Amino acid sequence: MSVQVKICGLTEEVGLETCLDQRVDWIGFNFFARSPRYVTPARAAQLASLFDKAPAGPGCVGLFVEPSDADIADVLSVTSLDVLQLYTSAERAREIRATFECKVWLSCPVSSETDLPVTTDVDRLIVESRPPQTSGRPGGNGIAFPWGLTREWKAPVPWLLAGGLRPENVAHAIAESGAAAVDVASGVESAPGIKDPEAIVRFVAAARGTVGA
Ligand SMILES: O=C(O)c1ccccc1N[C@@H]1O[C@H](COP(=O)(O)O)[C@@H](O)[C@H]1O
């Protein structure tokens, strides 16, 4: 089965249209205000209207960092999301999953095998590198972790590999980690927040040319 791909942090039409052309599995809108990939709920709705019409379009993921219920409800009042990608505790993720009719993916920072998550009651886990202490955001830092950490991991639910992936390393990352799905933000950009269409094409081809675990 081919590896599934999520492209995260779409802010403009050209990048989004490339994702649609490449038939990526998920696209992500980033609702963390301190990210260069931040979009307002209204802007996300405008971009999402481009693929409401697309047959078999991508799943739409909204990324939130420690959101209140009101933060999520504000977004859902103007655009529909299939998935809430959360940077929060497992307990809060469970609470949010019980409140909203969306799937919940929990992002988990790892730097050693003991960090590999055991949470079962989310729909997916995103396993990614721990942010540097100097970073003002918990993800989107373009930093990889040792991919072999997940090779023997018995994941409790389906998962995605994230952190520092690029067209040049994604095939190797998949082979090393055993990931069946990958997530990228900064690795397919020409400038922070601006996607590079050519890099998206190369990333998707490289990821799909490799069979995950
Ligand atoms: O992309 C961001 O700016 C961001 C901000 C806050 C939390 C998460 C963010 N992005 C997510 O981080 C990972 C890895 O990103 P990268 O490929 O290393 O740039 C990915 O899951 C993004 O969705």
C-alpha cells in the first residue's frame, strides 16, 4: 500500500492546488497564531472552498496548540474539518474528542524510545521531534529525530511520522522508521509559510515510491 501524505500549513492557492493535483491524502490548516503558517478561520474557509468541489478531495486537518473549546468551535463555525491535530495532553485530547464530531490526532514529541506514546483513545498519533527550547512553537521547526526509534514500536493506533522531512530524505525516513504515513510543513516551502509546488511534487513522489510498514 502506498504511503499516505499530509501537507501541513497551507496559506495560499498555488500550494493548495498543487496538493490537489498530487492527490495528497490530507492538507492541514494551522490555527496557531505564532506560526508563519497561521491562517485565520475565514482564510481557511476561503481556501477550503477550492476543494469542497473536488471529487475524492483530501481530508482537511486543523492544527491547534492547547486550544479551548471556543477556539475550535470558532473555526468549525466557518469551515468544516475532518481532523483536529492537537498539541496538548492525552487527557485534553480525549475530552476534545468527546466534544466535537471530528477525528482527533495527537502530536507527540519524541527524543528517545521511552517517549513513544501509548495513548489509545485518539484516532491517530503524530510522532515528531522535540522542539528546541529556543523555538516559539512546538512543531514546524524542520528538525528530525532518529527515525529508527519507531522501527520496532507497536503503535497503539495508526500514526504519522513528522519533523524535518524533505523531498530528499522522506524515502529514507520511511524505510528507517516503518511509517505508513508522513506529515510535512517546512520541508516543502520556498519561504516560511509559502509552499514550493515543485518541492511538493518531489516530496509526494518520493514518499509514495516507498512502501511503509
Ligand atoms: O508548522 C508550524 O508552524 C507548526 C506550528 C506549531 C505546531 C506545529 C506546527 N507544524 C507541525 O509540525 C510538524 C513538523 O513540521 P516540519 O515538517 O518539521 O516543519 C508537522 O506535524 C506540522 O504539522
